[in-house]
Amino acid sequence: MFCVWRKNRRVSRSKAATGAQFPSTTLDREEYFSVPNPIPKPSPSPKPYIVKRATDTPHTSTRPCPPLPVELYRPIVKYVDQRSVLCTLCIASKTWYTEAIPYLYRSVSVSAAYLQWCNTIVEKPFLAEIVRSFSITFFPDRKRDINYFVIRLALALRNLVNLETLTISNGEGSKITTHQILSAFDACGSINLRQFDCRIPWPYSRDVRSLLAFLERHPGITEFRCNPDRPDLIAPREVIVPAPLLANLTHLSCSVDLFVGLADIPALESLQVSCWTSVELQLVLRTLVRVQKTLRKLCLRRCTPSSGSSERVLAGSVVRGIAEGVPMLHSLCVHDNSMRTYATLPEVDDFISSFARFPQLHIVSCSKYVDKPEAVIYPTNPFAISLIQVAERFMMGLPSLRIVMIPNRGAYRFTRSGASVHPVRAACEEPCLGC
């Protein structure tokens, strides 16, 4: 007889064969598998309460949010002022790319990765057609391969068919002159430039010829600014600008030699000129007579000699000389170190009386001269007395005056209704309205 073991119970084969009833093993299973202290199962967390609209269905409540209306793309892109954010939007979708690309390439400033930018413009001319303003800054590392870079830059500039504003400048330590780089911009001969800002020095004769040749190829320039580079010369350079050049010019910012060298002075409306010596100052005052009919904004930046110098001319005398040449000015900005000489109220009143010779003067800006406006130099009060007292005397002495701007670690803007302060970086940046 065989035996069957089941859960520690022995059952004979004979009983199994005869169909005898087996004892229940339920209790044995529970005893066998039971745990003394069972771990309770965690109760399910309640579902979050979701407010549904009457039109929601089990299918529509889980669908993604609707897409952004196309009408909102452009206002959002206009609001964003960080180029890195615009680049991120370009790779988000085709619609973002279409709206953001014009803002990325409308105004381009290049100071690194020059060749990569040139290759992009050469390979994708449709991006070059968007560019309206182009600014490039050269650093010393460009000197070793300047010839190759000029070739690549010329190829890229051929595609900038809609370019209107061009700015070229030197970075810290760079010694590139106009003769070395302006040849690359010969490709812009067919472009209708409106504004040209040349912050690269032109100290030698070949540099002057290169600059004049570039201006001759672009007769449509209306705003021209060039670096008032001062070579170590006793007298100003003799620069003769032919009559056809700059015929349409309305805004000019330059050194004395270029302003005096204009053979046919155009109908200038705004002028900023820098001078260092009394000889240059007299040249400027004599030349101003030739633009007295059209000139309305003048900014004179003058670095006065030391107090013991025989050439020292105070700012009040300069203003009186300006009034003899262009008495119909609307805006006059004077940046002169000699203003610190006016330390008492009678001296300030004498200085303010020199402005009374302008019957239509609306805006006056006074500050000390800053030789390097690109440096982070906080302007200080050019006078030795309170700014409020100076502004009050300006308003009382000049009935036509509307705005007086005097920097003192900020642009103090005084009007008939009150005063306000605006932060500025340099003395000739924000407070000067004639620049």
C-alpha cells in the first residue's frame, strides 16, 4: 500500500482509491501561509478634484491646450530683447522661425566668429536680404589673417543689398586703420547707405584717401560719424573734401580737420565737432558761419589746456563765439573742462548770459569733456555749485529755454515743470542731444 503525503498529512492510497472523503485542508493552508503580523496595504490616494466645464467629455478633458494664435507671435517676438531667447524660439517651430528671424538679422553686430558669420551670409543670401544695420568690431587677432578675412567679408557684403547703416570700429588693442579694411567694403558700391559710422582711425594720407574714396561711392549718406582721432601733431591736418562728396549730409560728427576741409558744406542740421587747441577752436568758429542758415543742433567737445596755459579760453567766451556764427540754434551742448572754473553765483550768471544771444534756444546741455566716451566714466557736476541753482538761473535768464541737462552721475533733466534723473554711462551719451 502506497501513502500520499499532503501538507504533513499522510493519506493512504487505498482510501483515495475508494473515494473516501479527505479531510479539509483549508485551515491547514491558512496556517501554513499565515503571517504573524501582516503589513497592511496602503489605501489608494483620493483623486484630485477637477472642475469640468459643461461641454467637457471624458475625451476632451485630457487633450492638450490649443495652439497659440498666429496674431500673437509677432507681438511676443517684439517684446523679447534677448537674442539668445530669439534663437531658442527659432528652433521651436517653423512659425516662430518665420517671425523671429527678421528681428535677429535686421540689426547685426559682429565682434567674434567673423568667418562663420561671413560663411552664413554667403551660403544663405535670403538672410542677408533682411539685414538693415551692420556693425563689426575688429580685435588684434584679425591682424595675422586680415587679407583673407577681407576677401571673405567682401563676398558676404555683396549680399547685403538692403543695408542702410554701417558701423566699423576697433576693439581694445586693435590697430587696424581705414586703408586696411575699407577695401572690403568696395562690394557695397551698389548699396544705398544712409548712415556710416567710422570709428577706425585714419591718421595717414593713404587712410584719408581710402575714407574719401568710400564716401565718393556712397553719395546718399545723410549721417556720417568718424572717429575724432587726434594724431600727435601741433596743427590740424589739411584734409580737403571735394565738393560732390557728402552733398546730402544732414548730420555730421567729426574732428576739426574734416569739418574745416569740406569744400562745399551741405545743409547740415546737426553737428558734433571735437577740438583740442585754441587754433582749432578759431577754425571751428569761422567755419560755423557757412552753416548758419540750416544748423539747429550743435555739440562742441573741447579739451581745455591746463589752468596756467596762455591758450586757456573759458566756456563762456566759446559760447559767445558760437552765437556770432550760428545764432538761430535750437539745441546747444557744450562739453568743456573749464566749466569747473565757475564756482560762485556771479560767475555762473556771467556764463548763462552768454546763452542769451540765442533767441530760439530750447535745449541746453553742459558737462565736462570726456576723452573716451566708450569707457565707463560716471559724469560729475561740471559746476562748483548746486545743480538746482544753476538750472533755476538758466530758466530765469532764458525765456525760450525748455530743457536744461546737466550730468552728475546721471542725466539731470530740468524743465519748467520739474526735474528728473536718468542714469547715463558717459558724459556725452544721453545728456547730449546734439550728437
